[in-house]
Amino acid sequence: MRAPALSPSTVVYPQKNNSHLVDLYLRLSVDREGKDSLARQQADLENWAASRGLTVRNVWRDNGKSGYKRGVRRPDFDSAVAAVRAGEVGTLAIWKLDRLTRQGAGQIGTLLDDVDAVGGRLFFLKDSLDTSVSNSRMLIVMVSEQARSESANTSLRVRAKKDVQRKQGLYLGGRRPFGYVVGNGGDPARGIPPVLEDAPNDRKLRRHPIEAPLVREAFDRLMKGETMLAVCRDWNARGIPTRFGGAHWRSSAMSTTFRSPTLAGLAPDHRERETGYEGADIHPWRDPDTGQTVSLMAEGASPIVTEGERMALLTELDSRLRRYGRGMRATKQPQSLLGAGLVVCAECRRTCNSFGNAYRCRKVAYVGDTCARPLSVSLGTLEEAVKQRWAFRIASLEPDDPLLGVIAERWLAQNDPAPMREREELSEHLSTLEARLSEADRDRYVRNALPAERHALITAELTKQIARVQTDLAALPKPTADLGALLDPEISLPAIMAAPVLEARALLRLAIDKVIVTPAPYSGARFHAHERLQIVWADEDTDAAEVRARVGVGESGN
């Protein structure tokens, strides 16, 4: 009797047996020679496969990719997992479980389910773990959680160390900023001689003797209206090398140099999240405890431009982008007015960040720590209250008020920095000369290391130079700040209400150091500025203001 015909959907084709094939997966966060280098991982796994009679079909590598941070793309990880899920190989071999993943039970559990469903196998050489062995699943999950915990603790220690170093004003590493030398510029381990012979290797910034004048020249040309493209073409024609050693400047590279806070010698705000490193934005890093920017400059060294000059350049560059509607890289305008370290949670004394439509306690929303009464206040409500408080406080100032003097100094530093810089340079030079004179006296009369004739010549010359600098200082016209518009609330309040965020921030920081806000007494409570808002003005004692805020004493008067 003839057998019934089978439809194509019911035909069962014999599957190819790939149990003798194995793929290898290698990963290293930082490629370097050592006991866990990629070459060592591959050699160990190939030896294991040969001893078991397995054929290595493919070697997948993710070099310089984190296995802990979520959102980091690992193309070869995806391909290796897809191969074993599809049954292309019988085994995926990994040198150690933490090379495959450091994201814990969630990721490894899903992977174990998928591999088990197709009869595949995962093998971890150094952990002696094999999914084909019964009861191995619990051990694999436990080891994966241990790897995740180790990475979390390491990440916490690294962040804590970097926070301490940022507060100390140390340059955290990477390529040095163009125009500056880090320490003395030398690296004995790599055979690089120092650029500055007399400077210590202290991870502080100092002006590069050749590059700093070039940066200043380019800055002045840009402020006078010249385009970055024109400056780049000129530098390329002159053969000025980039910080990478090449001799071809691009507008994008120059834009990065001049937008970075390191141009003004300030620590940049590096954005690093669990999803990976996101680079540095155009804002300087602010100490979360004080809200102040941190200088990277060595003692006695001055930046190439002031922060006020850099902000003026940013405004100029941004205005060009808006004017022409294009550019190599548009300035990313911040959305929140007080998000640059101004707002402080009165409960835990940590700065606040903007999340959605509210300012929230950074300790809870960003760091993931606990705060007894975390702050959450609407962006629009708080910003309007601060703007009004700012405008009316400045309008109420008397001519001899100390706050008015601080505002004038900050206004000059932002809007007319040249006379201020000239006075500061002369004052620094005078201090240096006076220190040299004191040192000469000490060498002569205390250490007895300087002969009398030599001491007389040195002190006579230094005395002449000191007198000359004092004369130059006295001849400098005293800078004056035209604050008339700020002192009239009918002008200043509409102006700050309509100003772009960066411009409004600069205006607020003329008079305000911190905005301390107490949490709401209960969920849904209305925001009453006179009860919950405490502003630390530029001439005030910060600690005293914080104490008043923590005990719930609001401002009276303006």
C-alpha cells in the first residue's frame, strides 16, 4: 500500500549536528598585556577546546567594552549569543564568567533560559562552570551576582576618588588641553621629557610656553568676529600642530578647545552615567558641597582666559549659530535656570538637579543615596521666585552696600575683563617680587647663604622693580561698572525673565551663591517662597545661611 504524501509543513528534515563546534568570546574593558589579556584568554580557550576534541568556529572579541554599564553596545557579544541561540554552535566558551557579563542575575538568567531551550551549552573556563552539568545554574547565577557586586563597589570607589581629586583641583587624566601643560608636561614612564623644567609633576595646569599665546591669539580673533574656519586655515598654513601631533586643524576640534571650561582653567563637568561616558559639556564642574567652580591651575599660574571671557565667547559663538541657522556643533542650551549647582536641598545639603519639570535632591535622584526629606519643587515656580527675589534685592541696595561691591567686581570680570586682568597680573607680579625680596633677606640674614655684596645688588634691583610695578598699579584707572539697569527692577526683572538660560544664569550669579530650599511639609503643599526659600547672597556667610535654612527660618523683607 502506498504511503500518504506529506505536506511540506509536516516534513521533518534532519538537523545538522553542531555539537563539535565551539565559539569563543573574549572581552576586556581596557586592552593591555597581563594575565587576563585578550591574547591570553584566546590561548587558554583554544587549548581547552583542543583537549576536548572541539573545533573553534569563530572568535568573538569586544575590546575596550564594559560588561557592567547598561546601554554599552557590545556587537560581538550580541553575535556570539545569537550564534549559540540559533544552534550554529553547540558551545560558547568564555574565559571567565565576568568576561561575558557583569550585570548580574537578570541578564545571565535570560541567557541561560535561551541557551537551555535550544540544547546549547555555556562553558566558563576559569570558574569551572558548565551549563551541561546538572545543578550548575544556581552557581552561575551566584557568581554573576558576585561579579556585578564587585563592579558596583569598584565603580563607587573610583567615583569617590575622582570626586576627591576634582575638589582638589587635579587634572583627572586623558589628553592634556591644548594650550596647557599638565604638571611639568613630562612622563618618565613613556620617556617624554618635561616641557617646564622647574615645575613639579603635580597634575595641575600651567600655560604651555608655545601653545598658550596661540590660544590667546585665536581667542582675540574669534571675539573680533573672525570665523573658526578662517583661524583653522591660518593655523594649518602656519603648520601649527594639534594636540594629537597632526598639522590639520578642523573647526570641530577648535570648537571643542574653546568651549571647554579648561580653557579658563576650570574643571569640566564630565557626564558619566551607567550607560557609559558621555563626555564633558560646556559647563564647569561645581563642588556639590559649595556650589563653586574648581580651578585646575597651579599656584601662581593664571589661565589663558577668564571664565567671564569664555562665557562671552560662548555667547558670541551661539549668536552666530542662531544668526545663520547652522554650525559645526550647536550650543546645547540648558533647560533649567538653577541646575548648575545653585539649588541646595536644606535637609542633606547636597546640590539639586533638574529632573523632568522639577528640581530634585541630587543625593536621592542622582547618587541613589537616602535623604530624610528629599527636595522636589517645580522648575517654573522656584525659578520665578528666585528671579523676583534677585531683581528686588538688587534694587534695594544702598551705594555703600557690600553686596553691590561684589556684584560690580563680578560684572567687570564677565563683561570688561581686560582691565581686571591687567590689574590682577600687576598685583601678582608685585607679590612675586616682594616674595623674592623676602627670600633674599632670608638667605642673607637667616641662612647666611648669600654674600653681602650679592645681597645688596639683588635687593637694589628688586626694590626698583617693585617701585615700578607700584607706579604702574597706581596709574591704572579704577574700573567702573555701569549697573544702572540692574538697579531698576522695572528694567532688570523683564530682562532676566526674557533672557536665554545661560545669560540669565550669569546675571543671577552676579549676586547669588546658593539657593537653599527646604522640602515641602507634606505632599502637594503649595510653595511659599518666604517660608521655604533661603538665598545665600554673594556677601553672606554661607554656613550661617544654611543653618537658618535647616531650622526653617525664611528670609524676611525683600
